[in-house]
Amino acid sequence: MCVSPFPSLAVPAFLFSMVIFPQLALGGITRHYHFDIKYENVTRLCHTKSMVTVNGQFPGPRIVAREGDRLLIKVVNHVQNNISIHWHGIRQLQTGWADGPAYVTQCPIQTGQSFVYNYTIVGQRGTLFWHAHVSWLRSTVYGPLIILPKHGVPYPFTKPYKEVPIIFGEWWNADPEAVISQALQTGGGPNVSDAYTINGLPGPLYNCSAKDTFKLKVKPGKTYLLRLINAALNDELFFSIANHTLTVVEADAVYVKPFEINTILITPGQTTNVLIKTKSHYPNATFFVTARPYVTGLGTFDNSTVAGILEYEVPTNSLHSAASVKKLPLFKPILPALNDTSFATNFTSKLRSLASAKFPANVPQKVDRHFFFTVGLGTNPCQKNQTCQGPNGTMFAASVNNISFTLPTTALLQAHFFGQSQGVYSPYFPSSPFIPFNYTGTPLNNTMVGDGTELVVLPFNTSVELVMQDTSILGAESHPLHLHGFNFFVVGQGFGNFDPNKDPAKFNLVDPVERNTVGVPSGGWVAIRFRADNPGVWFMHCHLEIHTSWGLKMAWLVLDGKLPNQKLLPPPKDLPKC
Ligand SMILES: *[C@@H]1O[C@H](CO)[C@@H](O)[C@H](O)[C@H]1NC(C)=O
Ligand SMILES: *[C@@H]1O[C@H](CO)[C@@H](O)[C@H](O)[C@H]1NC(C)=O
Ligand SMILES: *[C@@H]1O[C@H](CO)[C@@H](O)[C@H](O)[C@H]1NC(C)=O
Ligand SMILES: *[C@@H]1O[C@H](CO)[C@@H](O)[C@H](O)[C@H]1NC(C)=O
Ligand SMILES: *[C@@H]1O[C@H](CO)[C@@H](O)[C@H](O)[C@H]1NC(C)=O
Ligand SMILES: *[C@@H]1O[C@H](CO)[C@@H](O)[C@H](O)[C@H]1NC(C)=O
Ligand SMILES: *[C@@H]1O[C@H](CO)[C@@H](O)[C@H](O)[C@H]1NC(C)=O
Ligand SMILES: *[C@@H]1O[C@H](CO)[C@@H](O)[C@H](O)[C@H]1NC(C)=O
Ligand SMILES: *[C@@H]1O[C@H](CO)[C@@H](O)[C@H](O)[C@H]1NC(C)=O
Ligand SMILES: *[C@@H]1O[C@H](CO)[C@@H](O)[C@H](O)[C@H]1NC(C)=O
Ligand SMILES: *[C@@H]1O[C@H](CO)[C@@H](O)[C@H](O)[C@H]1NC(C)=O
Ligand SMILES: *[C@@H]1O[C@H](CO)[C@@H](O)[C@H](O)[C@H]1NC(C)=O
Ligand SMILES: [Cu+2]
């Protein structure tokens, strides 16, 4: 029997033309990919720049696999920058060496070196992505990572006619490495991006960009699965399609109870699958597919809009010609205001786990360890005998429990595994702030952060509850926190200060959404639970890259369990050295 390998992914052929699809009929096989990290000249908005890419492609190649497969991805570095690749949302059970964040689970792959990422996809299926995890290289080094269900296992929703990955990015005319390097030197905010992109294309609302427009070509009366990925560096995005309702079916590669909505919110680091049902008849119209930011902070930001076009294929033997498509009326969606926090709250409250027999929500009901972390911005003193460009002449910083995390010069996981943690990290990351204050009240006078490399150490299988509290120091702001190595359940959220006496009573321990990246609400808190059943060192950080650069990051060290399958495997032989 000839099994249709994969509902074809309707992406413009030129975008991913280098990808050779492996056999997708089976699950539990080994799939090989080769990533050459190399320069490529890319032109957008009439600016040509030489940028770091995978295989010369922008966005990078799509990885498509099935649940149960092993992936072997050989990454060869041909550029001057150090590189490492993170497989965002992959649990990496026992294979923490393949997780990718530089100086956390591995030393970077240096110029001329290579490393084979080797891991199995266990118990996961859905849309994820991969991206560089060193400095700001992920601005150009990213691509979809699509995990199909095991062969013969259907989706728990209408089988789509086609599947389309839609990956959002951010484009700078300048070199993003120069942008972050300048910001860290001056202490000020970074220059904002010049455009947002859909599958690498800014679209017609920017100067000199109409030819670089993403087109979603559809047939009437069909269901399409859009695999949305936010790979932008610093901006949460609202996304909508004119005159087409979105049915949300999955978040961060976990199925959710389906619900209909016109606009979704997607933070950097999040993925969302939505179904659209096309109109039953050729509509004689085209429709904008747009995204623009949701912003809560005080700083400047890129407030522009990326647009693609949803086009109905001209029916054959009709009066319409391809030329007349251009003259059709174009409908535009209305996106929420840039600061519409009530929309954001309303949207996130709709996300619920399926919590079915096939897809249960295994929410930890009993908690072994409680943690309370503040997240937010702060300052460091100006290093030079000068005025810096951060608040009041200081340098911008960011912290968790007032500790601005400093990356070591070797990898944390290696230091742990070989018992060489001394001088590399401290195991005493505080479980709550040293000095409690009114986190969302009048901002503190003292905005200075402390610096350090501190980890939380957890015995294997610890059940963890973590409340993350935004602070109003330098302005309340939504922070999308991403945890490596785990999915967590979002059991509660609210505004103001978390109340440990009253708020837990309202937690949803039945069908909370399960994901790997969650927005800590601006001026509020979010509570998550997870089971520390994955040995290794797991990074947790804001997925707004500038906040990570400023120190809004920390790491969890999960110790080995007693059984053989509860232990971190030894490092691969080709693991890069510092
Ligand atoms: C990019 O363009 C420059 C200037 O035209 C050229 O020297 C260089 O070889 C190009 N690089 C690549 C990878 O094509
Ligand atoms: C990948 O990892 C598995 C399990 O540790 C190992 O058996 C296999 O040899 C590795 N493959 C390569 C190419 O390193
Ligand atoms: C699209 O939506 C607008 C606003 O609701 C409506 O006026 C218009 O008729 C719709 N067009 C089509 C083709 O559905
Ligand atoms: C589209 O245009 C064709 C021919 O102009 C017409 O027959 C058809 O009814 C129109 N369809 C709609 C939905 O307006
Ligand atoms: C975006 O920001 C620019 C510069 O601050 C401003 O002039 C413009 O009105 C803003 N546009 C929108 C849509 O808010
Ligand atoms: C959102 O922005 C609008 C216009 O810039 C402003 O009037 C409004 O007060 C802002 N709302 C919030 C909640 O900050
Ligand atoms: C929440 O969203 C629903 C539709 O998705 C809408 O009907 C309702 O008015 C919204 N509520 C608020 C408070 O915005
Ligand atoms: C820099 O330091 C020198 C010597 O310590 C001092 O004389 C000078 O005034 C300082 N400059 C500024 C701008 O503070
Ligand atoms: C600005 O910084 C100076 C020197 O660090 C400090 O004395 C002053 O209180 C600060 N002012 C504000 C408004 O933070
Ligand atoms: C915190 O500050 C806010 C705003 O000033 C105030 O409304 C609230 O009562 C304060 N909370 C506590 C616990 O002091
Ligand atoms: C903030 O600083 C000012 C001046 O240094 C001082 O008068 C005030 O008491 C301080 N406020 C707090 C909350 O510490
Ligand atoms: C690359 O990484 C090595 C090892 O950590 C480091 O010594 C070197 O300075 C880095 N090079 C660059 C260009 O960042
Ligand atoms: Cu942040």
C-alpha cells in the first residue's frame, strides 16, 4: 500500500526547497540531518546583509519526524561565531547533552568544529522549533521542528487537508550581533528591529518589501492546519486572518480543548496550532494574514505589522484569471491594541489541556518543594567612569530573585557531571526573594541587582510548584518564561502580588494547559507545577532575548534517580570543549 507520507506542507517551494523529506511512513526510526552553519547574503527591505544561516537557508530547514524517532543532527560550524542549537520544547530525557544552550549544557561549537545532536522524541508530538542558543544568533538561525503522531495515530481533531508552518521572526537591517553588543556596552536598550517576518518575509506594509510576501494559497471548503511558531527575539505577537476564524487545537506541542477565536497571542518561544476552515465558495476576495506586537514594558519597541496574503486558488474553468486575483478586494483583520492586556488575559484563560483518557493531564497534586521567584528588570552600576545609557545613567540589567545570572566560561552540565562545580556555580539559588517587598507597588528606590551563577538542586522526581511574580521595578512587564527539559502545567495566574493564603485555593489542578513557555502577566504572577523527572541541568529564562542578555535566567539541577533509566547518560565523545 502506498501511504501518503505527510499532508503536504503548503510553503512556497523556494523557502524550504533544500529539505529532503525522509521516509515518514514509520515511527521509531533514525533520521539524519546535516546543518552547515554558514554565511549567506540575504536581501530584505532593500538591505542586503551577510548573515549566519543553516545550509544557506532563511528561515532554516524544517525538521519533520514522528513521535518515537531518533534524530541525529550533525552541526558543522563554518562561521567565525561560536554556535550551539537548541531543540526548543524537546524533553531530552536522559540526553541533556543535546539540549543546546551554550555554557549551560555544552560548550559552543567553535569555528571549524562539529557536533552531532543525538536524541529520541519520547511521548511528544506537535509543533516545536529549533534555534541557535548563543548570544543573538537565533535572529537568523531558526526553523520549524514538526513531530507527527506515531504512524496510524490520528489527530484528536478534523484531519487537515494541508498543513502549513508559519514561523514569525524579526529582521534587523543591521547585524543583530552588533545590536546586542552595542546595547551591552552602553547599558541602554537595543536598537529595535526593522520588521517582523512570516517565514522570513516582511510583506507589503514595509518599504521595498512587497515582493517578499508570504502567500497562503487555499482551496474553498477545506480545513488547513497552521503550525504557528514565534521565533521573534523580543516581541509577543497578536496574530489574525481577516474573515477566517481560528480554532486553537494545540499549544507548545500539547493538544488543548479546541476553541474558536479571531486573534491569538503568541509569545517568543511559544507554538500554537490552529485550524482554519476556508469559505465554502470562491469568495472573490483576498485576505491579510497579519501579526503585530503586544507590548507592556516602558521601552521603545518595533510597533510595525507583518502581513501575508491568504489567496483562494482560482477555480479552473471560471471567468477569473490569475491576473484578476490582484484586483480583488483585500480584507484586513483588526488586531487588538498594542497594550491590550485584557485581551491577553482573556485569551490565555481559554487554554485548557484535553485531559482525556488518551491525553491525560498528569498535574502533580502534591507538592514537595514550593518556590517563589520575582522576575523583572533592574540596573547594574555603570562600569566606566562615564554615564551609561540605562536608567539614570546606569546599565540595564534583569534578574530572578534579584540575581542577574552570569554564564560561566565552561558548561554547567559538564561541571556537574564531572564533579567540578567549585568555582563554576553555587547550588544555593534562593527559593524566595531575600527581602520581600510590595512587588507590584510603588517601584523601589534601589534598582540594583546582584550577580551570580546559582542553581536550584532538586532530587530526582521532586514535585515542584513555582510562582513567578512580575515586579514593577523599572515598569511592570509581561515576561515569557521558558523552561528547558520539561513541560509544566499553568495552574494559576493573577494580578498584583501573589497571596499564598488565598490564591492556591483557586488553582486549576484538573485541566490546566501544559506547555514549556508561559507569560508572567504584566504586574501579576503565574503559578506552574512540574515533576523533576529528567536528570540534568535545565535552563530557565525569559524568551525576550534582551532580558536573557541582561540576566533574566537561572538553572535547575535535577539529580540522577536510582534506576538506570533515571540517570543522565555519559556525554557524547564529540561534545565540544571550552
Ligand atoms: C556576499 O556578498 C559579498 C559581496 O558581494 C561577496 O563577497 C560574498 O562572497 C557573498 N557571500 C556569499 C556567501 O555568497
Ligand atoms: C546516539 O545515542 C545512542 C544512545 O545513547 C547511541 O546508542 C548511539 O550510538 C548514538 N549515535 C551516534 C551517532 O552517536
Ligand atoms: C470580511 O469581513 C468584513 C468585516 O466583518 C465584512 O464586511 C466583509 O463582507 C467580509 N468579506 C468577506 C469576503 O467575507
Ligand atoms: C464571484 O464572482 C463570480 C463571477 O464574477 C460570480 O459568479 C460568483 O457568484 C462570485 N462569488 C461570490 C461568493 O461572490
Ligand atoms: C509606531 O511608533 C512610531 C514611532 O514611535 C510612531 O510614530 C507611530 O505612530 C507608531 N505606530 C503605531 C501604529 O502605533
Ligand atoms: C494603551 O495605549 C493607549 C494609547 O496609546 C492608552 O491610551 C491607554 O491608556 C493604554 N492602556 C494601558 C492599559 O496602558
Ligand atoms: C473574551 O473573549 C470572548 C470571545 O473570545 C469575548 O466574547 C469576550 O467578550 C472577551 N472578554 C473580555 C473581557 O474581553
Ligand atoms: C573620571 O575619573 C577621573 C579620575 O578618577 C576624574 O578626574 C574625572 O572627573 C572622571 N570623569 C567623569 C566624567 O566622571
Ligand atoms: C540616580 O542615581 C544616583 C547615583 O547613583 C542616585 O543618587 C539617585 O538617587 C538616582 N536617582 C533616581 C531617581 O533613581
Ligand atoms: C502594593 O502597592 C499597591 C499599589 O501602590 C497597593 O495598592 C497595595 O495595597 C500594596 N500592597 C501591599 C500588600 O502593601
Ligand atoms: C527613596 O529615597 C528617598 C531619597 O533618597 C527617600 O527619602 C525615601 O525614603 C526612599 N524610599 C524608600 C521606599 O526607601
Ligand atoms: C568561543 O568559545 C570559546 C570557548 O568558550 C571561547 O574561548 C572563545 O572566546 C569564543 N569565541 C568567540 C568568537 O566568541
Ligand atoms: Cu522578560
